[in-house]
Amino acid sequence: MLQKLGFLPGFNKQVTQTGAEGQWFDGDNVRFRYGTPEKIGGWNQLGDDKLTGAARAIHHWDDNAGIKYAAIGTNRILYVYSGGVYYDIHPIRTTLTGAKFTSSSSSTTVTVVCTGSHGLGENDIVMFDSVTGVPAGSTYSDATFEDEKFMVTSVPTTDTFTITMDTQESGTPLTTSDGNSTSVLCYYTVGPSQQLGGYGWGTGLFGGTSLGPATTTLASGINDTVTDIPLTNSAAFPSTGEIRIGTEDISFTANDTSTNTLSGGAREVNGTTKASHSGGDTVTNISEYVAWGEASSADFTIDPGLWILDNYGTKLIALIYNGKCFEWDAAAPGAVSTRATVLANAPTASRHVLVSTPDRHLVFFGTETTIGSTTTQDDMFIRFSSQESINETDSYTVKANNTAGTQRLADGSMIMGAIKGRDAIYVWTDTALFLMKFVGQPFTFSFEQVGTNCGLIGKNANIEVDGTAYWMSENGFFAYDGQLKSLPCLVEDHVYDDLNFTSRDLVNAGLNNLFGEISWFYCTAASDAVNRVVTYNYLDSTAKRPIWTTGTLPRAAWRDSAVFDKPHATYYNPSDDASFDVTGNTDGSTVYYKQETGTDQVNAGGAITAVLGTITSGDFDITQKTARGGGQVVGMPDLRGDGEFIMRISRFIPDFISQTGNTRIGFTTRDYPHSTATTTNYTVDNTTTKKDTRLRARSIAMTVSNTASGEDWKLGTIRLDIHPGGRR
């Protein structure tokens, strides 16, 4: 009584395993092609190095000579990968001269004393240059610091900061009287590696909790009457709000980040008493502050450090989320030894940027209504350059003789993201979808709202394929192909019931056109780092049978094959600080991978880790026909049964489309849904003709998997020898 086992493609996790009869129920590292499951491809590390911080943006392009580049933006450093080598092209915010080092015996801490305010914060990156005068008696030397990058450990004052060395000072400690002198290159700050937030009771810890990126120091002392407050660094503060210095609360209505000055407010607010304050005193943004035992009235979220990347011809366009925009020309002589620079005359605070093609406009989203004034940033405002002009004096000034322009969207509270489509730019707010189309002069672009109640969950949770946009919202998956569609999803509850909504900006969508897949990588409720994936097969799915899978593949960013022959992706490990280029890194590291290569994970030095592909069916049982008028059993048992009869399986015949190495086939038996399950595993290879079994149960589920490196499989049609075994 041999019978073929057949299951519908895709996972169904909207029901119980018993309810998923005739379907696949669960798995990991598998996909469906032509309706049958197979293990996904492996991945190889690109280069031997780990990057500093969390890489959350990848962009591929090539120059006029055909040289391929990959820009990789972490929350600390902007890298370019080319020819198997990583290059640091991160822009420099400021360069300080005349700094000196001090150290302490048997300590790894080195204090850097600057000649003026440095504007640095904890975990910022600095590089030392032109180092001279480090005395020979110290463990350290000029070469210890020259052209080396360090992460800032702490900021004791406005003109000092500390770094952590790999070795202790075992010689004569350094002092400011030693005559050593150096230049300090201060990197632009991108943001934290995680997205954090909360509201309600318990949000504030003992001593108070700053829920926004909101702590700095006074750049200089102030008396009790001034309302212009000079800060060490005001970039992380809002445009309006309140600060606390000591026991005094002070309001402000303007934030000039070019001078790091808060102004336009009042002293001694909230019933506090005005006082004089000294340079170096701590300044806390109490607009986003909750004290111990207090309940916050709003849901605060600290935005993660993100890059938005695109290319304008050979130029890389790189925007720090909610910050400045930079350019880097791959075609420039010695490009890989140069750094990105601020894009001249462009907006200085924006949520998103892209190059509109083929019309070649640079478009900023959630940007400034007055260019250069960060206090005028409007989360719903769009500004685009004149055609073929991105860094000229009047590139963004609306004139009768150019095509620059602006537009403010109406539905939503903020623009979440935008991507280029085949004939339009898709623009999402937190509640709606708009189409932005190039129409030429005099209007340049038209804007049309095409969807409501379908906002984007995170800035990178969208993708476009062949004229159709796909995205993840806070309440489901959507598509737009001329009509707004809600994508039916048989794993939706599984994803959303275990989704970290606070870390929604870390959700990122990746296209794998080699297999017709769109994947969304996300954080589960208990994780602040991306650790799960849900995948939709847009090629083989139908309205009646959408094909979805889930898994544990953690990818912080993804880029499809186009410039390069395979997809590239990043893996961020917050617990591994072993980056190759920054001493004292405490912000985790990133590995850059080439996907769909081989069968295993291959890291630097050829270290191999098995990629374990597994898939489990729903429970199947039998119905046994009986003769009319009597209880005599007749015919073959029907696998689409109701579980009334016990079944016995005496053997199975494996079948694989392709198979490398061993594959494990397991059968999990139980008599009732809540009965204790028993699993029996069998190992087969491409020479196994059959396996004898002694399985007996009311319901059985099958699992196919591999257990070691070098193993691969594509499932065919397995047959079981099934016999009825009565009702008990």
C-alpha cells in the first residue's frame, strides 16, 4: 500500500500542526521552487575583516571603467568595498590640532586633552594624525597613535575625552608637559546601533532616563540671565524643547547645530530657580526625559544610526538619517584614499534621499523648508534639485529657469521611506502611499495618493520588482501594481505576534531575484538586533496559495545581485567587538557576506559552519473506508483522514531531485494533538532505495533536514507503505 506524500508549497502557521494537514508547517533555511522545498544556498565572507558597528545600508554601483564598488554604511563608519579590500571613506566633521595625551601607570585608559571644545560623545570615532613628541619612556609611541582609529570611551569635559588602549601603560606615564602634539580627526556621528524606546511607568530608572539622544555638556559658562545656551554638541537635540542644567530647567525654541547653540527660550521654567552654570556641566534634554517613579506621557524612540545610499553617475550619495548629505566620487583620481565630503548647498537635515532616474534630480524627503536651517526640518516636506544639478549655489532654489521644486504631503505625520520604481517614485508616510512621477516643466513632478492605512513600518521595509511595490506595514504586508493589495499571508500571526515594534526601523526588505523572493528581516520581541526573516515567493504565489517561509537568517542589510553576480548582505553581532580598524570598539561588529554560494557558511580563514536546512509537515492521518452495511475494511486508506484509525508505516522510499551527502528524514508520531510526541530519525543518501520502519500512531508529521556541512538537498516525492491498524 505505497502512497505518495504531497504537501502544498509554503508554510501555514495560522493553524495548529494538526490543522495544517496536507501542508508544510515549519522550517528553517529552506525555500520553494516549482512547488517543492529545498535547502537555501550558503554564504561566504567577503574580505577577511569585520567592520565596526552595525551595517544597515548597502549600495552597489560601478564607475566608467567598469570597476565595481559596494558602499557599506555602519552606525559608526562609511566603508567602500572594492577588489576584496575595505576602505574608510567616512566624512570628517572637524579636525583639532595641538592635542596631547596623558596616561596612568598600569591602566589602558589614555586621556586626550584638546586645545578647545571637541564636540565628541561616547562611542564616537576619532583618528589621530601628525602625532609628534610622545616620549620614549612610555609604553606608547608616535606610531601607536598615528593614522589609527579609536572609539571614544568617555567625555569628562568639553576639551578632554578618553580612549581605551589594547595594552596597559607599563612605562613612564604621559603628561601634558611631555610636548607631544597631535591632530584629531573627529568623525561625523551617525547614531546608536540599536533602536530603543518605551513609555509608561518604569521607563525612567533611578536618577532619570533620557529617552532621546539627549545628553551633552556646556561649551562655556553662563550666567543666570542669558537665553543663548552654548553646548558642546547640539546635533542630537530637537529643534524645540527643554533642557536641565543642575537643578534648573531652561526652554529653547531654536537649535543652531552649526554653532551648537540653543536659543529663544526662557530661564527657570517648571518652577525651578535660575542659576549660573560652568563650562563642562551636564546638559540633559528633558523634552525626552523621565525621572524615576514618573510615567512618560508619550512613546519615545531613539532612532538608530542609519545611512541612505544611492549613486549619481559615478558619485556615491550618502545621507545620515536626519542629518547631512555627502558625496564621494569613485571616478576621482585615487578615490579610495579620499573621504566623502558634505554635498554643497544641499539640505542639512533630511529623513531620506534618492536620485530620480532617468531625469536626474536629487530628491530629499522629510527635509528643511529653509535650506541650512535644521530647525525648519519638516517630516512631510519634499525638496528636489534642478535637473542635472546637485551641488550648485541655486541647485535647490526654485526659479523660473530651473526645475527645482518642493512639495508637502498631506496624509501622515512623517515620511517613512521612498524607492524608485519602473515609472514612478513610491513615497510612504506612516499612514499612506504616494506616487511621485516626473512630468517635466512647469511642475517637474506630480504627486498622487494611491493608498491609505497602509504606511511603512520601517524606513527600509520596502522593495520594488518589475513594476510592483511590496512592503511591510504595522498591520500586514501590502503590494501595489496599479492597485493597492493586501498580501494574504499564512505566517502573519507568527511574525506580528513576536515582532519588536520598538525596533521597527531595523526591519529591512531584500530582493533575491535569482529565486523570485522578497525577504523581510526583523527583530523578535526579545531582541534588539535583527534575528528573524519572513520570505514571500512572488513568482510562484497565487491568490489561493501564497508561498511564505520563515527562518532564523539574521541580516541587517541586503542588496540583490545586479552589479555583482550574487546578493550581498550584512550580519551584525552586537556581542563581538573585534572590528579590524578601531581600537577600543564596544559597539559590535559586522561581517559582509556573499549569499547563495556553496552549501555552508564560510568565514575568514576558511572557517566552515554548516547551514542547516529543515522543513516539517503538518500532521497527516488516515480515513479507512468500510463496506456498505458492515464494518469490513475495504480499499486503500486515505491520507487526508480524520485520525479515527491508527496507521502503521512499515517502510518509506526516499526521493530527491538532487542530494549531496546525507539527509535526515524524521517521523514524529502522536495519538492526539497534546500527546507526548516521539520522533524517529533515519539517515539516507543518494544510494538509499528504501528504509524499513516500525511506526504506529494516529497522526504523523515528517521532517526533512541536513545535519552537517557539505550537505544539500532538493526534495522529490517520498512514498510511504501505510497499513490501517484499527481504532486503538
